[in-house]
Amino acid sequence: MTLLAIDDLSVAYGEIEALKGVSLTVEKGEVVAILGANGAGKTTLMRAVSGLLPKRRGRIVFDGADITRASADRIVHLGIAQSPEGRRVFGTLTVAENLALGGFTRPPREIAGSIDNVYAMFPRLAERRAQLAGTLSGGEQQMLAIGRALIAKPKLLLLDEPSLGLAPIIVQGIFRTLREIAASGVTILIVEQNVRSALKLADRGYVLEIGRMVHADSAANLLASPEVQQAYLGKAKA
């Protein structure tokens, strides 16, 4: 079943077109990776799906509903939550308060159990529940950003560069948890600079170049592709 369908999407910043007729689908229960160099339009795509950017052209359908012109809060209510690039935690609030904010679309009585689930998933957050988010390490803030998105109980989780700026050992732990989240049935659309880790997590992938979708294939085929290896994995063509 198709959960997210994007058709001929174009998004511009003033006169600069950042997305140029992008189309893709995400099936329910899938993990789909978006690959591309800096400036390819990956974050713009995620922000457009979240309702944070106006669309010049095209259509976005989520779980049967047209959300092309929907507001960001309406999109969260419908079941899309994003862990943004740069984490964007509320630094002057505690870990517990940040997590509680993630549940603004849900009845208060349901939030406590979801927060406990996040603490079980990220024990370090449980240890720091009373600590101000701005004093956490980068890895802890990333755990918090992902956990906050999960509190909304999303049908689709958007992850924008979850490994950005983190040490390799922290990245390994983050991706182990992402595999657990995917195994629980949460559908994931991920933008990630660590292409190898993203494709090992994903079922399928798309490649963006300067705002255009230029390639789509299974994650295994993309990982084995000489073009992908040369462009993103630092391997020269044979």
C-alpha cells in the first residue's frame, strides 16, 4: 500500500527552483533513502512534505489525503513527524519537556507511556530526563530529536541527516535504533550523508541531482552501483 506519493513536485526559493518536477513513492512499512550531494534539494524535499515550504507545482498525497497545501500542524495530526537536520531541540527545556512537546497532537494521558518507550529505546535520555537539552552532547541531542518525533506516534517518520556531525561509534548506535524502529512497522523516509549506512537500512533509494530525481532502485542495487560508489562512497570506477 502506498503511504506517500509525490508527483511532479517543484519548490522554489524566490526565483531559484530547488526541486524540479520530483516524483517518488513510499510504501507502508518501507524505509526509503534519499541520496544526493549538498545542494541537491534533499532537505527542501523533507520540508515540503512537512508543510514547511510552499509548492510551486505538483501534488503530495499521504495515506489517501492530498496534503499539498496542508499546514504543518495538520500534517503532524495526519501522521507525519520529522526529526530535522541539525536536531533543533529546545535547549532551555529539559529532556522530558522536549519529549512531551512531541505529543502535542495526542491526548495527555497517552503521552507518558510513549515517553517511557523512548526512554527504553534511548536509556541515556532516561538518565538525563531532568537535564536541559542544550547541555546534551550532539549524539544525545540526536536521540532526543528522534525520540521527540516518535512521541507523535507517526505513520511516517522523516529523518534529515541523523548522523550529521556525530562520532562513528554514536552513528552505529543511532542506526541500530533506527533498524529497531523500522522493524516495529514505522515507515521511514531518510536523508543521510552516510550513504552506506542509509542504504543498508533502506529497502529502496532515490538519487537527487540539482533538484531533479535522476535514479531510483532497490537499496542493494544502489549500494552495488559503480556510479553511486564513485559519487558517494569514494570508490573509483573499475
